[in-house]
Amino acid sequence: MDYKKIYQDWLENPYFDQETKAELKAIAEDEKEIEERFYRDLEFGTGGLRGVIGAGTNRMNIYTVRRATQGFGEYLAESVENAKAKGVVIAYDSRHKSPEFAEEAALVLCANGIKAYLFDALRTTPELSFAVRELGCAGGIVVTASHNPPEYNGYKVYGEDGGQLVPEDAEKVIDKIQQIHDYSKVPYLPKQEALDKGLLKIIGEDIDKKYIEQVKSLVLRPEIIGQTGEDFKVIFTPLHGTGNMAVRRALAEAGFKNVYVVAEQELPDPNFSTVKSPNPEEHEAFTLALSLAKTIKPDVIIGTDPDCDRIGAVVQNKQGNYEVLTGNQTGALLIDYILSAMQEKKQLPDNGVVVKTIVTSEMGAAIAKSYGMTALDTLTGFKFIGEKIKQFEATGEKQFVFGYEESYGYLAGTFVRDKDAVIAALLICEMAAFYKTKGMTLYDALLSLFEKHGYYQEGLASITLKGKEGMEKITDILKQLRMNPPKAVGDKSLKLLRDYGQRIEYHLLEDREEVLTLPQSDVLHFTMVDGSWFCVRPSGTEPKIKIYFSVIGKSLEDAKSQLQALKDGVMAIINGML
């Protein structure tokens, strides 16, 4: 149907509320805005929904949430045995409309006869994953847009293993959603009726306690926490999100006594008013924490994103200045710390495996292999790491030890099946305490790893291209790079092109091809003759094209110089296409 007709239907249909209609009347003279809101349905990607909050089929609102939930509920009823009785657990973050969207989802499920477990207040995404498994549910929903700007919200769905749905299953949900053309046909049960019928159950502290107990079970050297005691200081910022209670509780119960929270960023704030972006990947997010550090002089600074699945760490370098570690660096440190502690306790499994994504540094893989562990790659997205854990459990072929991605996501243990910043916060603090007993900072430990495994440096560039035109430009860039890949970047010749869209690996210098075993994805990975690489892919959650870079240098200075040259060369090629 033409977008103008759909817009008119939303204005006239009695199903849509007056607030929605007033918002739509206000844009009556803005043809481009009407097109943006109605030219398509908000895309339910492999991770779920994510978009700007507002009225329209291409926006996050109670109607698009209801429609998505109906599709998800129908998928579960068909795919999971006894799904209605097992139910679905629902969590939400601190964003605008998150509580409302979570409740709407619950009441649509209840109208379908599916039991809904709804958290009594905001909770972290990893606790949602845990709760799916703990309650034996058929699936889970979390209302969050992670670290997107304040005007966004989102909706992620989980399978009965507690992991995000992989593409094959997500496609089945998408198919169900796309069959729903009339929003007014989605069933909905009033809240009191859902409670009276026992279909809606409110949950909270009981799950919290069990989750924190499991998190604490991952401590590797409990004696270290007691040893450093009063001398060890942590500054923590939840960046106005869900991590405030969970991270503080885990650290306190594990024995960390001096945790200082950035007061201005402690409480939930859907506008994230103290930061440009509530993202620990952005150095600016730590401005207030670094200000507090002048008086506290912490051993480590940590910050979590709004739904607390990502975490950043800040440490002091040799000059006493604070350095924000990259996701790759924190991952490398954690792999070495976990494996060294397991080795010390003679607990290293013979079939142990570390899982990372194709855009993550090879440094972690090198460290894993030095301990006799296997390192495996997956496509970008933690759902693929969760899928691997499920496979290992089924076959017994491998034992999962650690999983991570460069975008600040980490997981130890298997009781959660998504990246978990609560677990990572505890392990980072324990690791920093351990190195303190050796007279080292985490930065000292990182330099030691560089000396042993090579001076790896990585970078990321993003180009934001919004709206329909932006999507077309992103598609065109990938097409041009695929059809006419660069033969060299600067003085570095291209050796290998992995085209995950075509699932072909091109060995350019040998003029031969191999089939890639990973699933199809619109990603291009270029490797140069010296081992440096760059990778180009569209973001799955934002209107961006992302470019990843990695080099290995002879020294830190050499690596940084090489990284800048690679970045400059690649960005010149891509900007030329724009």
C-alpha cells in the first residue's frame, strides 16, 4: 500500500489513540517526514526491532511492539513444545517508553494464552538471558536500544536457551510478523485480567539473588580481593542505565569495599543528559569519571552502557595518565588472566575454546593458542557466540571458556548466553586487584602481553547515513567494494578478500577461491600481505556503515603509525565512493 494511504489510515482508524493521531496531524505538511515514517514497516532484523520512538509503521511505538510480539508469540507456539505454559520473560531498560513497551508485549502474549513473566523494574539484558534459562521459559524479550541516542528504543528476542535468535529462527519470526497487516487484529488483554487469570506474573528479587550468586561463582582468585581490601579502589559509572544496582551488588558481595559511583550518572535518565552518547566505547562517556579520579585515585575505572551488556575500562599508563582500553585490549587481558588462573589451578580443559567475531583482534586468539586452547571465529553479533555454546553443549566436542567481541562485549560462564557487563565488571576488578599485588597496573599487564604476542593495534570508523537514501548509499558502497576491490592500500598489497555475502574467500595472489563455512552476511574482510586487515559492514542496529582496522607493529609507536596510515588509505577509498 502507498505510504500516503497508510498515513491516512492511521489518522482515521479508531484503533489508533488520540496522542498518536495528534503527532501525525502535526506533520501533515511535511511530505518527507510522512514518507520516512510510513514507507516501510520498522525492520525486524536478526536482533529484533530498533528505531526512533514515534508514530508510524517505521517507528517504535506500542503498535509496532504489539505486532512484533504477536509474531514472536506465534513463532514460539509453533516452535517450542509447551510454549504457552513455559511462557516468556520480559525485561526493560531506562529509556523513554521502555516500561510501557514491556507491558504492552506482556499483555499481547497473555491474550494469546502465553504466560508472561515481567520484571518489576528495569533490569540488565544479561539478567534477562539468565532468567529465560532459570525459569525454563520458551523465550525472552528485552526492551532496549543499548547505547543508541535517547530518541531510540528497541526490542530484542531470545530463544529458550537464553541466546538471541540466530538468523534462521529470526527469519521465521519475521515471516510471522509480515503476515500481520491489520494492527487492530492483534489481541490484547487488560492488565488486571491477565493478573487475575495467572497469565501475568511480576518477578524481581528472587531472580536477582540467583543471578548474582552465579556471577560471584566466576571469581577465580577470591583471596586476592581480600588481600587488596581497603587499598583497592574502583570508580564505576552506569551511564544512567540498568547496571547501577547489579554491578554494585556483584562487586560488594564479592568483597570489593571501595566502589565509588559517579553521582551525576548514577540514576536512570532516559535523556542521558550528562553524555553525548551513553556508550563506553566513546571516551567522552568517561569525562565525569575521570574528573572524580583526580581525588579518588582509583586502580580502575569501569563504565557500562544503558542495558549493561557492554563495559569499558580505564587504567593508568606509565606516565600516570588515564587510558581508555579498547574492547580488543580488555578482551586480551581477560583471556590471559582467566587462562593463567585456570592453568595455575590445573583447571585448563583439554578441549577448551575461546570464541570471538571476525572483526575482533587476532591478539586474543594468539593468547588462547599459547595456553593450548582453540580459538574460533563467528560472524559479528553475540548471538553467534551464544549459538556456539549451545552447539558445544550438544556435542561435547568443545568446552566454552570465554567469548568476546571488539565492541566491549564479554562472557565467561554459560549461565548467560549474551554479553554480560556484570560478569565482566567483576572479572576486570579482580584482574586489576591481582596485578596490583604484583606491583602492576592493567596497562603494565597489557604492555607485557604486547611484548609476548606482538604489538596489535585496532581502530574503527563509522559513517552515519540516515533514512532511505542513506540505506541506498550503504548498499552501493558494499557493491562497489565487492565488484572492484582495491589492489592495495598505500604500500600494502591486498592478499585475501573474504566476501561473506557470497561466502567466497578469494586468494588474490594465487588466483584461487575457497568456500567460506560461516553463514551468509553482507560483510567484506580484506587482508593485506603483511597481515594487517580491514573489514567493511553495515551496522545491524544503526544507520551506519562500519569500517574496522587492525595492524601488528614492531613497537607500540610503529603499530600506531601503521594503523593511522591504513585508516587514512581506506577512508580515502570509501569517501571517494560517497
